[in-house]
Amino acid sequence: MDIFKKKALVLIFGDPLQLAILLLIATALGFAIAWTYRKTHKGFSYSQSFSVSIILMTVVTALIITLIQDSIARAIGIFGAFSIIRFRTAVKDVRDIAFIFFALATGLAVGVKSFASGVVGVIVVCGLAFVLYKTNFGGLRKFEYVLSFRMESKHHSGNLFKDLFDRYTKTQSLLNVDAKEKGSLLFFTFHIKLRDEEKLNEFIAEMNKVNGVSDVNIVSSDNDLEF
């Protein structure tokens, strides 16, 4: 009788121990993904809540797939319920989308009890993320910067920066000019490549000495920039 009662309980409520182990595995893999995301993140758009969401997303996906199992009716019901929810949070970094799919795929693997696929997938993808981070894959070449500054239009002339740029830069290209305050102020953005990295501060100091120039800023092109 005890055996039949146990089977009946498992049939009704499932196997709690098996479910707990499954969710613990999903949690561990979710932590690995979130830790990789934090360690390989660049720029200023890092969000702690996004790292937490990666862990929860992995676990919740595994739970949903466990609930669905082989039931088409359950799948339609669950995804029908989720279709009611509207997600309005904008993703700041395209790279974040890749980690969202990474967490979903890992949760899916754990949910269908393909633990080997989940573990191997996390090891390979996390390793790849670290390789891309360490090699700065896709980044621009060394000593390349984006220079921006403000200038009074009455002081502007075509050859004003020529001597300065010729001395300190190998190449320079104008990215954008924006006129404000009825044309009295001009905002310039240049993409430059320095001749000597050690003369960066000297170049900035010389730019600040140019008549009418102010708010000189220089940003490394290693980061993602849009204009």
C-alpha cells in the first residue's frame, strides 16, 4: 500500500526532490552566466538588476519547461498567459540580448533534463565571452580616440586646428558639427589617431589653449560610441 501511495503522490505532485535538484542546477548555471556577464562587461550601462534577472530567468525557464513536459495543452496555456504580459524595459546594450538568450537556452536544457548540454553550453559560451573580452575583439585600433569640444563661431577658421592636428595626430576625420545658440557656438566631434600615446595629455592641454575653444573631451574608441 505504501508503494501505491507514493506513486499516487508522485503522479499528483511530481517528485519534489527531483524538482529541487533540477532548480538547484539551473540556479548554479544561472550564477555562472551572471558572473561571466559582470566580469566581461564594458562601458557604463552595467545593471545589477540585469545580473539578478539572468539568474532568475534561467531558473524560471527551467521550471516552465518542467511544467510543460510533453503536454501541448500546458504549453499553449502557459505561453498564452505570458502573451498578456507586456515588457517595456529597453535593452541598453545589444550584448545583453545575447545573455538573455543564453539564460533562456540554459534553462531550457535543464528543464528537459539535458544537464550535460546545459553544463557544456555554459562552459563553452562563458569561455568564449572571456576570450572575446580579453582580446577586445571588434574594438578599434590602439591610440584611436573621439575628440569633442565647443568653440565660439567667431573664432573659427578652416586652418585653426591644422598645425595642432599635424603635430599630434596621424589621421583625423570630422564626424559631426552642431551649431547652437543661433550659430554662435559650434560643437565639433573628430575621430583621431595619435602619433604618440604618451602625448595625450599634452595634446588636450594644447587644445584648451586654442582661442575660443572650451569643454575639450577625449574618449577612447575602444568603447561603443554612436553619433
